[in-house]
Amino acid sequence: MVPLAAVAAPSGVTTLHALAGSEGSNPRAELLVADDGSLYGTAWGGGDGTVFRFTRKQAFAVLHAFSGSDGSRPSGPLVWAGSGRSGECSGSAQS
């Protein structure tokens, strides 16, 4: 399990969500913070890798699970597309 965490003053770190199973594991890049405060990220595990979102209301969702034919093992950071539509971002994965 890989925790999504926030710094809790002054005692340390608070786990917000622990990635497990098909959600992914082994994130390789920093999280992207969207305009609405949602966090977007990628993880290697969970099959061939995943793209996920964690909202300010602490709702977690896998947005895409790579199947190998559409890429695998995402390792680069996501980039906000800037189109104004919530959740549009791009990144890279191995083919």
C-alpha cells in the first residue's frame, strides 16, 4: 500500500488514502493539484498502471487502468491541459 498523505501540524503526516490492489502502487511522479483542489497522479502497479484522482472531499477514483496495449508503467508527471474542463490532463507511459 502507498499512502496519499498530508502534513498535519505539528505532529507529522496523516494518511488520506492508501493505494491498494487495482488502484495502483509505486507512484513515480509528483501529484498534480487541479484548480478545484483535486489531486491527480499515476501509479505503476494495479496491472499495467493507473491514473487516479483524489478529491478535496476525500473521494478516490481510478480514472484509467492501462492494459499494456494503450501504454504501461506511467512514470512521468501529469500536465494540466488548461482547457478549463475538469480532469483534463496528459502524461506519458511506456509502450
